[in-house]
Amino acid sequence: MNLYYKDVNLGEIKDNYVVDGMWLYGEIFPNENLEKFREFFKALVDEDHDFQEDHYDEDWLNEENWFITDKDGVKKGIIVPAVYEDGAINWRWR
């Protein structure tokens, strides 16, 4: 599986993900395309501070722009994922 923002591949999600209710948890192996989103994801998952939406591109917050592809390359929409610095990723299907 792969994480996509629009048509840009941000990295591979290994198949050993865990389903917990509506959320899926896994590990992402990012590529260079994810780098421009690093600060966005860091702020998004920081539970000690309020997320400041106005500091980021509106398109990044638009759930219509986020996808995961399966092994056959079929895209399925997700809400904005939570990507952690240690490589953990959490997402929910739209």
C-alpha cells in the first residue's frame, strides 16, 4: 500500500497494519515527497499544542486529497492521516 496526497506518492505502508475500530495503524516508509509535509504532520499529531489550521495550505486539510492505494494500485479515500516522526501512521477510510 502507498500513501498519496492527490497524485503524489508519499511513501509505502507495510501490509502489517492493525485495525482498531474505524482506525488503521501501520508503519510508513516515506520517500522524498513526504518531506514538505513533515512540519504539517508534526503539528497535526502534537497533543500538547492546538493545531493552527491557518499555518498550512488549505488543500492539505482537504480530505478529498488524501488516498491510500492497495497492492493493485486502486485508490481509496482517507481522512487526513496522522504521520508520526517514528514512522507510525494512523488513518481512517472516508
